[in-house]
Amino acid sequence: MARPFTKKEAEEFFARLSAVNPIPQTELEFLNPYTLLVAVVLSAQATDKSVNKATEPLFEFVDTPQKMIALGETKLIEYIRTIGLYRTKAKNVIALSRALVENHESKVPRTREELEALPGVGRKTANVVLNVAFGEKTIAVDTHIFRVGNRTAIAPGKNPREVEAGLEKVVPDQYHLHAHHWLILHGRYTCVARTPKCPVCVVRELCRYKDKTREVDDKESRPKKLRGHAPSRRRDN
């Protein structure tokens, strides 16, 4: 079992990630809290890139729950057909849009409990919306964060809830707001699943991973290091 991170090491871990990318942004494109919620629901088991490709034309015409209901499930499917599980996701998006209109005055609720009560919304989706749309200090554990938490040993756990709980304890308060974005981007572009890019990793001395890689295609790593830094195509309510 890897040695747990000390408070000082955890502070250094996130200070280094912060230095590379001071204000990280979600790579999902959205206009307002509602379109963010839709995008996150659509992103389950799909890449942000594939979701953005589908939602760019969709959000040109549909940016409120009422407009989504008017569009209807059949036409929504035409927009999101390239995304995995599109039929189930279309059904959930229409259902959650109705729930917002009927129960929340067409607005995205600001509590985890209310969000998780919406069709197709689980804890991870709720945490993303709370963090990105409303500035709450939540951590949404996806596959990237789960991998980084366990591989580095910053917050090991057998399941996402355990990793989330571990991060809630170890992340210094001054880094908590952006923590899950730093970890997602780090897992997406540096601490990748098959061959982590340890030689260019800014937290490599702190990481507990025993099988660090010794070589990396630097030409391949450079452009990816810059991804995700541009602000989202966002419009407030």
C-alpha cells in the first residue's frame, strides 16, 4: 500500500497543477446552466469532443427546457445520433426538461439532491453542474480522476465515491474549486490510461506510481498540454 500524501505534499501537488493551468475550464461547450446540464448528461460514456460536435448545432436553436420539449425526442435523436446511447439519452433529456419546467420554474436546481432527482442525472453529473454552473466546491469523479486518484495515490479508492471522499479530505481549500478540472485534464492528457507521460508530468516526484514510464513522444505531448484552456462558449441566463 502506497504511503499516504502528507498535507504539504497535497498542497504541492495541486500547486503544480495550478501553475500549469491557473483557471482550468471544462472542455464541454455550453451557453447557460441548462445547456451545461444537457451536455453533461450526453457526455456519459462519450468524449467531450463528440458531444460538442453534436451540441453545437443543437444549442443554436435549443437553449431552454421549453425549446427542448418543443423539439421533441425524435428530432433530438437526429442531432445526437453520433453519441453513444443516444436513444436513452434523448429520452432522459426530454424527461429532465419537463421536470425542470414542471417542478423548478424552468431553472436548473442548485442542490445535489434536486439535481440527482432529475432523469439521467447521477452524482457525477450533479457535481459537475454544481461546480461549473454555480461555483460550488464539488469534485466529480470520472474515469480520469478515478485513475489519477489511484495511480498517484493522492486519493485511492475502490469506487468513485471512495475516491471522491478521499479527495474531499486531501485537497487544500484554496485549490478545491478547480481540483476536479485539474485532475480530469491531467488524466486526459498526461496521466493517460495505457502509457502515462511520466517524463513530462509536473507531479512525477510526488506520484507514488511505481512503474513510471521513461520515454515519451514529446512532439505528441506538447499540443495536448494546451488543450482545455480556452473558455467555453457560454452565455448566462
